[in-house]
Amino acid sequence: MELLLIRHAEPVRIAGGSGTPADPVLTDEGRAQAELLAAWLRHAPIATVLTSPLRRSVQTAAPLAAALGLDLEVVDGLAEYDRGSDSYIPTEELARTNDPRFTLMLEGRWQEFGGDDPTEFRRRIEETIGTIVERFPGGRVAAVCHGGVINCALASVVGIERPLWFEPRYTSVSRIRASRTGVRTIVSVNEHAHFHATRHAR
């Protein structure tokens, strides 16, 4: 089977301080990104669209499912490691402003800002991906999720120990091929041709 791991589109910034988990929706730009992704993949032979329960993923996945004429299935195991945090600051902003949370994120000290334990998170992602592979033998499945999820899923294929080792772009596609014998192969990482195609058309 082939699994398309798609990062959600751009979400709004939530500064934090409320004491309740942040669950941002998409920005206007993010909604445009989601529509662009759906247009790019609307003719792809995708049989199933899965999504994390977090709103930024659901709102990214919905246009894709609609374009393919498919129902959208929510998979709790695809949720990001920071689902319990009361803030959501885009990674690029954390890096640009030298925010201490960026260092904590890269070092896997997620619990210090309301995130999951990295070891437990990686175990959850590996189990979730394994279940998806078992459920859809021979199929092509799109799973809209998060940067940390994609990092862990790909790292488990090639044996990378770092919890976060690359930055998936918004609505980028990374592909894993899984055989019935248990062999998994990374087909692509961080595809974003739909942005270039649109820019050329304009």
C-alpha cells in the first residue's frame, strides 16, 4: 500500500495563557493552501482520506475528501505531540525569533511546554501507522496530520533517532510504500509541486 502523509495548512497563531489546549483553525492563506492541495490531488487514485482530530488537520483534509468524493475519517492516533499545549506558535516564527521553545522542541523536551513524552509519542505514531497499513492492504491512503507525526513516521523507516529532523512544508506530501511482507520504503519527502504549478499558471 501507499500512504501519503500530508502536513496541515497554515493555522492561526495562539499566544497561550488560557490554560486550555490550543486547537487553532486555518488562516485565510491556510484555507487557500488546502484548496490548492485538493485541486492538485483530485484525480489521484486515493481510496481513503484520514485526518488527525485537530481542527487545522480536519480543515485541510475536508476539501481533499470532497474533491475525491470520499468521506473523511478521523484517527485520534494522528494527533500532534503538542495537542495539550495552550499555545500554538508556528515553527518558522519560533526559529526566526530565537524563542526558547524552538530549542525545547528540537531537543525533544516537549513536556516543558505541554507536549507529550517523545518516546511515548513515537510509539503511538508507529502503532497508528502500523494499524493504517494493516487496514488498507494494496490501497492508497492520504493521512492529513502534523509535522511531528510525519517526522516520526519517516524516521521509523530509516532508523533516525532524533524526534524532529526536518521541517515539512504546509500541505506538503511525503509518501511511504508498505508491502505485505512488512517492508517499508520512503518514496518521497516534502513534495510541494502544487505551489510551483500554481505559480507557473499565474
